[in-house]
Amino acid sequence: MAHVYVDGRLGPGMNKTGLILINGRLEKLAYGTSAYVTQDNMLMSTLSVREAVYYSAQLQLPDTMPLPEKRAHAERVIREMGLADAMDTRIGGRITKGISGGQRKRVSICIEMLTRPRLLFLDEPTSGLDSAASYHVMSHIARVAARDGMTVVAAVHQPSGDVFELFHGLCLLAAGRTVFFGTISDATEFFTLNGFPCRHLRSPSDHFLRTINKDFDEETVESSKTKRKTAAEAIDILATAYRSSDYFEKKTTDQIVEMKNMDGASFRRREQASFATKLLVLTRRSFLNMHRDIGYYWMRLAIYMGIGICLGTIFYQVGYSYSSIQLLHTCLVIAVLPGAMLYYLSGLTKAVDHFIYFVMVVCICCLLVESMMMVIAAIVPDFLMGIIVGAGVQGVMMLNGGFFRLPNELPKPVWKYPSYYISFHKYAVQGLYKNEFMGLSFPSDQLVESNVTISGIQVLKDKLQVEMGYSKWVNLAILCGMMVIYRMMFFAIVKITEEIRQKMGGKRGCVR
């Protein structure tokens, strides 16, 4: 929570009053000064431990540091956290087996320790770790903090006795109230003075948590004065006693006054990786992740191959007769998804340049849809709502993309102007129509007049109502332009949202 305040990222329904001072100053923290290890591990399951930390090092450390030095620094941090044996093991996830939950937590800590921050915020750093691993991780962090002059703020729910002794200061919170804030030795004395002494041979951390835990309030806690009390009663007694105690009146108040009068040095801005470096590293990491993710490429490939075989055999060699005109453009619409197998099985134009154009349109459409969904994901915070909104937008675009009604039959308000021209389906389908029908002729014996041949251009103009004022390559260029526009929109939305959050955080007195 402290890092959320410092970073200005308050969630909905949250508010903060007061000021946060850095060395007695109201200022923004320089890049790399603070780091935050979240409770949930945000790691790519397809990467190894070495790769995850090394990619993060390339993204966080400055361009002036050579790559071999970045790699050596990343490996040194990994070894310091006791992950040398798992360095080349994949992190893993629900589908693939990988490192343990405790090791994942240590990888998350490694990533945040790369810049050697002055302020390190840890949200339950010992969750998922056994007592030995917990002590190893926290003792290492304590050593690094002492060596580098780092301040560590950790939220720990159930620390072991050894881990508890590593902390210098203690803040006990219960039901949104401060029960105690001071040193650990003072906490034991404070609980004893207010009727809740710690038993002999019992860990102080366990005693404190048992006393103020309201989750099982039907149970009571021991009190030397009144024998038995509920946790709610214990919290009221301790919180009231703390507000009127010397611990609060003298120590905390004096510290606040002292910090307000400080005129400490401001943090020097640290160098970081350039935008170009971040773009290249993220692109390389994304391709590696997609290549290794079985659900991203290979399951798609299997599904599309199956669909392609099914549809290709249904429309097997439709030919170039008059009756095949309707089937050809139906095949083209369906072929946008399954791809090349349907293209050849159904007997579409087999010229190499036509097939290359077909593949290019399919690929650009996939990238365009991904770009559009990125924009929706940036606007809609919930993934389920994002899926619903994305499906709705796609459905509306398909309705006026020329699939269900021909362009001239669409109602002009809204559906044709501007929806029809905004839909990328229009340009994709018309480009594929031109790619297939241009240069073809369709002899027919089903018309009244015998020996009549219908040209592909007639089909495009009269039956499919395709705009013939420009070539199919213009359609492809428009699709590429739309993809770029969606990507730029995504980038702009993310940047604007981040700036708004920072400004809102600044108005509340938050500093980064």
C-alpha cells in the first residue's frame, strides 16, 4: 500500500490525505529509486529464470552498461537469491511444469533488485516459502539493505521468529487502525503494559497476530487483567492505548516534526534504457514467448489445419462455371480464417503472386484485429468485459462489412456512412475479391442466351458491388494503415492514462 501511495496509483474508491515527503522534500522519486514486489507473481511462464531476469535487466539498466555486464549482474542477483540451480529452468504455469511457487516469488524479488533501489516495498515476500527459504530470502535482503543503504518496507502476515527478528521497526494494523508503531522490543512491552503479555517461549510475532486477528472472533484471546477478551475488544484497547501512549505522542510525533524540518538532498536521476532499446527487447521477448507458448501458435495451427481440410473438401474444385460465381466469393470469405489449405483445395487462382497477396491480407488482418483488441484492452480494465466489447465491435464491423448485405443496400445513415468505411472487413474482402476475380471469365449454359461469358470485372461491379477505382494493393495499404493507427491509438491511450494517474496522484499529495 505504501508503494501505491508513493507511485500515485490509487485504485477506484481509494483516497489519501496528507503529504509524503522524501528526505523532507515534496518531490518525485527519480527512476530506479523505489521498487515494488507485488503479492502475485507477474512472470512469463515460457521463460527460464535466467531469461526472465536478464530481459528485465536489459529493460531497466542504462544503455551505457554493456550487455555482458548486464548479463553478469543478472546472474549475480539470481545467485544471491539462491536460484543458481534453477537458473535454466522454465518458470512454468498451469500447463507446463516449472519452478516452485517459492522460487517464483524469489524471481520476482530478483527482478526488482536489479536496480539496487533505495526504497524496496515487499508485499508478502515470504508467502509460498518454507521457514528456511523465508529466512534465507529475508536475511539476504537485510544484508543488501545494510550494505547499500536501502530502506525495506514489507507486509508480512505470518513471519517466523527468525524472520521477525530481522526487522528494525514494526507497524501493526488491524481493522484499518494502527495498533502499534515502533521497535519490536517496545511492542512486547506495550502489549504487556496493556494486559496482553506474551507467553514464555512463544514467538512475539505469533502472539501479536493472535491478539489482533478478527477472522475467528468467536475465539478469545488471553489477557492478564480481564482473563479473556475477543479480538475486537483487544484491538479497541490497544489502538486507544497507543494513541495516548508515549510511543505515539513522543516518538512518532517527534519524528514527523523532524522530517518536516529536514532539508535532505534530492535524489539524483538515474539513467535507464532508451525507448528504442525497450522496443527491441520487448519485441524479442514477445516473439520468444509466442514461439514457446503451445496455445499461441501450435494449437491455432492444428485448429486452422482441421478447419481448412473440412472446408476445402466441402468446396472441392468448384471450377469456373456460372454456378461457381456464388461459391467462389463464399470461399474467399471463409478462407480469411483457415488459410492456404482451403485456398488450394477449393481451386482458387493458383498463381504465386495471387497466393502471396492472399497470405499478406490474412496476416495483416490478424495483426489488425490484435491491434484493435489492444486498444479495447487499454480502455476496458476487466478482461471479461474486454472480450465482450471486442466481440461486439467485431460483430458490428462484420454486419456492415459487406457479408450480409451488399454495400449499396446498406442504410446510408450510420451503417454505410461512416460504419462501412471504418470496417476493415470492407477492404480485406474487396481486396480478396479483386485478387480472385480480376482476369477470370465464367462461361454459362444456364442463361437464356447461349455461349454467354461473364467477365470477372462484371461480377465485381454488378454482383459484388466492389469499388473499382483503385487496385487491390491499395486495399492492402489501407489495412496496413489501419493497423498502424490502432497501434498508435493504443500507445496514446496508455500514455495519457498514465499521465492522468500521475496528475491525480499529485493532486492528492502523492509523489512518485
